[in-house]
Amino acid sequence: MIKLKLGPIADDKPVKIMVELPARVHRDLVAYAKVLGQESGQAVAEPAKLIAPMIERFMATDRGFAKARRDPAGNRLSKEQAPAQSGRRAEERSG
């Protein structure tokens, strides 16, 4: 049995957006839908219905995105601030 990143597709109230895919990506999406249908025993009538769960899975497993969501923008240090604060900590320890 093949382990795919997507499982059965949940039925949820959608928000409609329009996306243009390169032909290569569409062919892969259609192929993925066929494999998912074979593995899950649940035919995927419209391969486009896989796009939302794929994006959802991608965002759920993106560590950088998860970290950014946990740390509000106001609480993160910019690259310019980080070295200066590190230097102050070193001075505090030695003084």
C-alpha cells in the first residue's frame, strides 16, 4: 500500500478562487487523484478538489510558517536588532 500525504477529502463550505496551473502540474494532479482513488477506495471525480487539502497539508507541515504564526510580528526581532541585543546580554553577564 502506498502512503500518501492526503487522506479522504473532507466536505467543507468552500471559498471560490481561480488559479491557473501549468499543464505539467495539472497532469500530475490528475495522476495523483487516480492514485489517491485507488489507495483510498474513494474515487476523486474532480482532481481540482485535491488542491485545497494539498495546500492545507503544505501549510500545516511548513515549520517556518508555524513559527511565524506562533510569534506575532511585533514580538520577533529583526536581523538588525538581534546582534545588538545579544551584545547587551553579554555585557550584563560580565558587569
